[in-house]
Amino acid sequence: AAAEETKPIDVDELDKLLKEGKVFLLDVREPRELKDSGAVRGYVNIPLSQLDSRMSEIPKDKTIVTFCARGRRAATAGEK
């Protein structure tokens, strides 16, 4: 299923969503990248290569904020 809306958000909007508890933080980097550069606190890691088979782990009632190294995979994940 395609995302309802995919858009970049700024730090203030993310902060508001976090305070409201309305966000699911999704890190789509591969495990080797986490080992090399570390994880972002609060994000759940589901590599983009596994996302299709693990969609059931992503809540449907929250705004999904995706994260990767440069943004390309995060944008791709947002389209799923």
C-alpha cells in the first residue's frame, strides 16, 4: 500500500510529534551501517531490504519518520 503522504519534516515538527507520542521512528539502514556509525536513539531498525516482509511491525496509527545515511532509502521506505 502506498503512503498517504510522504514529505520531509523539520526538527520542530518532529519534536512536536515526539512529545505527542504520535510518531514511529524507522531506521532503514543495514545492520553493518549501524555497527559502523551507530544507531539513532529511539529508532527501530528495519533495513529497507527487509521492509516489505516486515511491514506488520510498523504501526498504522502513527506518523512514520524514516531515517537512513543520506535520505534516498528513507524516501523509498516512505513510499511503501
